[in-house]
Amino acid sequence: MVNIEKPSLIINEEIARRNIERMAGKARKYQMAFRPHFKTHHSADVGNWYRDYGVSTITASSVEMAQYFAQNGWSDITIAFPYNPHQWSEINELAAKTRLGILLESDEALRHAGKHISNKISYYIKIDVGYQRTGIASNDIEKITSLMQPPHSTFDFNGFIIHAGHTYGCRSADAVKSLHNDILEQYRMMKSHLGEDIFISHGDTPTCSVCDDFENIDEIRCGNFVYYDLMQKQIGSCSLEDIAVVVAVPVVATHYERNEILIYGGAVHFSKDSLDANGSKTFGRVVRFSDSGWEITEGLYLKKMSQEHGTIGGPEHEIRKLHFGDVIGVLPVHSCLTADLLSSQFTLDGKAIRKMLR
Amino acid sequence: MVNIEKPSLIINEEIARRNIERMAGKARKYQMAFRPHFKTHHSADVGNWYRDYGVSTITASSVEMAQYFAQNGWSDITIAFPYNPHQWSEINELAAKTRLGILLESDEALRHAGKHISNKISYYIKIDVGYQRTGIASNDIEKITSLMQPPHSTFDFNGFIIHAGHTYGCRSADAVKSLHNDILEQYRMMKSHLGEDIFISHGDTPTCSVCDDFENIDEIRCGNFVYYDLMQKQIGSCSLEDIAVVVAVPVVATHYERNEILIYGGAVHFSKDSLDANGSKTFGRVVRFSDSGWEITEGLYLKKMSQEHGTIGGPEHEIRKLHFGDVIGVLPVHSCLTADLLSSQFTLDGKAIRKMLR
């Protein structure tokens, strides 16, 4: 493996490509367009891997991210975040250069965008199917219908965007499927009220990974699946073997007397999403690097973090195998946030990977 | 205020300077050296403000941060993080250009540094006074003594570094003082065993803010005090009026039916430290910008976050005052992590503030 000086994201390209290929194949099988969300990797280099599996349309979560990927050769981008009126000028500029989609959910937003954006642009209406983060409730047909009329001829109404983020509360594939069935019922209802030809773009890695019924779904926009992580494993979206990234960190101190070691790697590298595993809060699971990649250790986990420090705990016989100066890996709880934070990124075979700077 | 397009850190320079002046004055009053930790602001511009209060020595939490501040004119830097053997070459280079201090806590680390670092350098022994993150227990005199002998003549043994991070568990100034008294007792014990002339460098914003007894402390290295935050307010280190930063965020959707609004501002901007306030998890408190700065609202708080989205909740009459396109402020729970994440930073009067890129 490449020489590690500081906390670095190590990407198993083979696993990541397998994850992309599998999801692209699933989209094809069910005749859905595939518009993967690039907010997981934030990387021009990793983005290029998708082209090998036929991807030419992508999703971004901010105007800045759309600008970054536009600069890196992507020309069909949906910004899957509610229209921010303070960025109309940047959005207008992007729309001149790319086939751009934006997301709206209110009359104020539609009016503002209509007034300020002069270049050709598509918009989607954001629908809430139960996550209650944002969007118009799927049964509020009156409000939905009121937004389906574009303000002028350079505006195209494209369809509906849904992110089923409430699947992140599931703890089994069956729970995800049951939630998904409820969502499919809402899509049927939408079609019956809004017309058979409406376009439905569906998000979230759990349902796209787990489900096999995509009735009425025209496009999927999942993103996390490229790397997966411990949270997706807990939800039931993937196995540990599908996780394509670890954070390589140096061991800087040992505290065998309390079964702990200290790593250079903290909240500024991992962010702070955690899981409860067997009653203990965990920020990651420890792996050991091997010739072929990494192997998961038994019981070693990232138990505490401060700004730059991380504390690894676990059983005595495993902790004592770790020494000052060792480089170990940590499977992240939430790969999107972790990949965003780490500017130092490499593939397992040592290729440096560029990412969007923060 | 400056026009806000995206989540941006807004710094009230007057409050930040008052916080610096107060702490610099306290250090002078108790005849302690002042080596503020710059990991809170990560900013060359904010760093320069300290010079007006006589500061010429600083603390960094990583080699990269030390490099950044060395490039920005600082020539006396302590890296208050255990020596990382994988960065010996960068450390050696820095030591050629600056008066550099590093931190060691094991024989392996001392031997490694002694073998690899050829430029003149100082080292401190990291002592644990109860936080149990890292360091040698203050009563392990044998182990401490074994590290006090420099490996060769370009190595200076400088003294002891302590970070009383367990004060972050306190929920009142009295609790901080009580913990501090226990730490002072450990310093007395160390002096009695290790010699009256040892140098003790003491960290953490809570004790430095709250306490008035600094017996045996030769230097303070607190950092968070420049901005403070809701966590420090909860600990008892500051009042709400001492908090010098808010995150300015645009309102992008309203959900009055459930007393919520959606902001552009999520985990990639705030990080995910939270507090429990009246039984609810909170990631920040909402302020309204005014001519003179900002005013704290009653009961509005950041209740949920995903990657780029934040949900503000609160009482109906306050929520209904917020509209699509408004720019509001959020007092962060942990200003160090938030300031690290936001590359867009301004003072209240609109000066752009440079920070270290991630």
C-alpha cells in the first residue's frame, strides 16, 4: 500500500467499480435512467469510473458541487437540493454550460427562479413520501399541480424528485422493503391524479440496493452505494465485503493498561456520525491492511473522538497486536461525510485521487 | 452584513478581540506565558488579531496546521499532538524554519524522533491528569523521568503538556473549579517529585476561562475561547454574549404545518456535535441578524441535519417569522469543528477571512 503520513481515504477500486456496475445493471434491468449522486465521493477521478458503466447523467447536492463536476466534464447535472435564491446567478451560469436540473417545492421558489434565471433549465418538484425533511406531501395534489406550469418557455417541468431518507431508520432489508411498498403505493396514487406520463426520480441507497420492484420509477439517484459504509451495513443495504473505503490512520500512542490505543484521526477526518453496536457507541470498525486489501479485526472499534484524536478500544489480545507507528484502517460509519473531509485519498494500489476541496 | 450565498461563518471581530484580550490579560496577571491554540479558527487573518495583544507563540494540533501558520509568519509553534513518526520529515523541515515544540509520551516515540530529527527541536512530555485520552499518568514518575533525558544535543526537553479535556463533562463553573483543584494538586505532586523548576503548560478553555488559581502553571494553551460556542456556554465557560461566531444560512423551504423550516446548512458545514437542551437534541441556536450584530431568538434551534440540509424547529409564532430566502444565523455547538468546515468566512462588517483549506 501507499505510504501513509496522515489520515487518508483508501479506496478499493475493485469493490467501488463492482458496486457501480451492480447498480448500473439494476437500473438497466428495470429500465430506469441512472443518475448517481456524486455527493458521496466528491471526486473527479472516481466520477470518471462511472463512465465505464454507461453513466452520463449525475446528481449533485450543492451548486458548488455541480460547478466542480461541470468543470470536470459532466454536462447533465441535477442539483437535488431545494433552489437557493441567493445562488441564482451561479445557477444561471451553470445552466448556460450544462443541461441543468433544479428542484423546487414552493410557489415563491418557482416565481423567484422564473424571474431570475434566463438560461434554459429544467425543474423538478420535490415530493415528500414520509421522510419529512422537505418537499410537498405526495397527496397534496392541489399544491403539486400549481407548480407544474413553467413560468416561461425556457423553463421545462421535468417531473418529481423523491428521497426516501426515512429508510435510514430501518435495521433490516425487510423493513426497507416494507417501507418501499408504501412509497410505491404513493407513486401509484400520484400517477392516478397527475397523469400516467409523469416522470418519477427516486433516491436513497437502501431501497435501490435492497428492493426488486421499481414500478413507476423512471430514474434512480442513489449515491452512497459506490462506497457503502457501516450505517448501510446496519440498515441491511450491503455486506461488510461491499464497503469500498477505509480511513488509514497512524497509531501514535498505546494505552494497553486500559485496552486502548490512540490514532491520528478524529472528528475533522471522520465527522461524528456513530452507531450503537452491542450497547456501545462506535464511530468505526478497525481493519488490518493485507496484501490483497484489508481484513476486519475482531472487536476493535473507534470508540471516542476529539478534534484530531481517535481512541480505539477492544479486547486485550487484539489491542496488544497494535504498536506505535502502525498504520491501521477504520471502516467509516458514514462514508459521504468522511470522504468529504479527507483531502488525502488513494486507491489501494497507490493512485492519488483528486477530490473537490472544501 | 455581507451578502450571503451559502453557509458562511460570520465572525463578530469585536467579541473575538475582547475574548483574546481578556485571556491575554489573565495570562499576564498570573505571570503565565500565553500560547493560544489556533485549531479553533484555522485562520491566518484571525491569527493576526492576536499579535495586537502581545501573542507571538502559538499551538497547533497537526503538522499541516503548523506548516500553514509558519507560512503565515508564526515562528514559535508547539504541535500539541503526539509525535507521528510518519511525519518526521515534515517535522524536521519545520524545525529548520521555526522554534518548534513537539509532544512525546513513550520511549519508542523519543527514540524515533531522536533518530530521525536532525534540526534543533524542543519536546514536551504529555501528561494525563484524568482525561484518559492520552499521556502518561501524572503519578507515573518512573516513566516520566525516563523520558526527561534528551537523546542528543539538538533536542531540548522543555517540560510537560497537559490538556484537561475532562472539564468538557462539567456543567457548571463550580464543577470546573473543583476538577481544577484536583489538577493543581497533581501539579504540586509532580513538582515535589520532578523538581521545582519544571515547566508546566496547561490547556483547555473551561479551566482557563473559569478559574483564578494557576499555581505552578507556567503557560496556558487554550484555544476555543476566541470564539466560544454553545458547548462552552453549557459548561459554564462563557455567556451567550461571549460567543463570537454564527453560521449564516439561507432559508430554502418552509414547513409551517409542522413548525419547521429548512436551511441550506448541514453536517458538512456544522459537523455533528450536539447538546441536550431541555430533553431535545440541538445542533445550534438560531439568531437574527441586526444592525449591531445578531440577536438570539426564543426557542428556535437546529434540530436535525443531514449532509447539506438542516431543519430548524421551534414555537409556531417564531417559525412563522421566517420566510423563503431569509438569511438567519445559527450559534454552533462546537465552533472549532464548524470553523474548520466553512471555507466561506466573513467578519460582521464584511471583510473576507482566509482560512486553512482542508
